[in-house]
Amino acid sequence: MNLAHWFYVQDLNAVVVEMAAVFVFWTVLMLCLRGRLKRAVCIGAAVASLAVIFALTVVKRSSGEHGLILIPFYSFVEAQAQPEMYRSMLMNVCLFLPLGLSLPLALPGKIRHRVLVTILCALVVSVLVEGVQLVLSLGRCETDDVIMNVLGAAIGSLSFLICKKVNTFRTKHIHRHIEK
């Protein structure tokens, strides 16, 4: 059994706890790292995240299922009859969480722009993946997949915002002690 399959078949509560643990671990790690090392780790993580996204959504999929569902939040309707849809939605969030964690820290520029570029990148990558899946019959092309993927990247971007707030607080706190 490969790692992706192992993760996918876990209890949903365990998946949520693991996502939270990854979020906290990454946030603490980013608060500890500085300068070029921090940027290099983030660039590497962002590239690895994109590679995993394409591997799991395009490369490792076999052709067969084909469909197009453009109704936003239709997965919630389907989940009433097929509760497994909740797992699928959560896994889409999980898939893009690492991109949201790493990309804002890898990008230069203002804080707000980095988060917006990360979310836009997640949107573009997700739409590309869904388009490839549709054209190659690698699964259903769903608006909800795009929404959940972007949500995952947005949640990951919160780590970046938390780091910035903590660093701002640290800087102000240190300057206050120096001035006394």
C-alpha cells in the first residue's frame, strides 16, 4: 500500500488532526528558520507540493471515468447519498494545503500580494488539473474540486499570516525592551 492510499483510507478525524499537526509544525518551523535557508526550504516544499499534486491527480490516474459537474457545492448534495464524498472533499483540501503553507514564504513582495498570488496559483493549477482530467477521462471535472483545492491553499496561507503577526509582535516587543 502506498502512502497516498494509506492517507486516503484513514479515519476522517485522524486526517483533520494530522492536517492541524502539519499546520502547527510548519508554522513553528517557519518561525525558527531565517533568511536564505527559510526561502530555500519553502521553494523546495512548493515545488514538491506541485509535483505531488500532478502525480496524484494526473500521472497516477487511469483513464475511465469522465464527467463534468459545474454546479458549485454539488458534492454536498451527493454526500447526502454517498457520505464518502466528504472524504473526497477533505482530501482535495489536504492536497493543496502544503502549497498554501510553502508558496507565500517562497515568494517576494508584500504580505497581501503573496497570499493572493498563492490563492491565484492554486486556482490556476486546480483548473489545469481538472481540465486535463476532463480531456484525458481521468476523473470527473468538478467545480467543487477547484473550490476545495483553493480552500486548502488558503488555509495553508494562514500559517504565513500567523508567522508575520508573530514576527511583528516579536519585533515590537524587542524594541520596547531595548528602549527601556
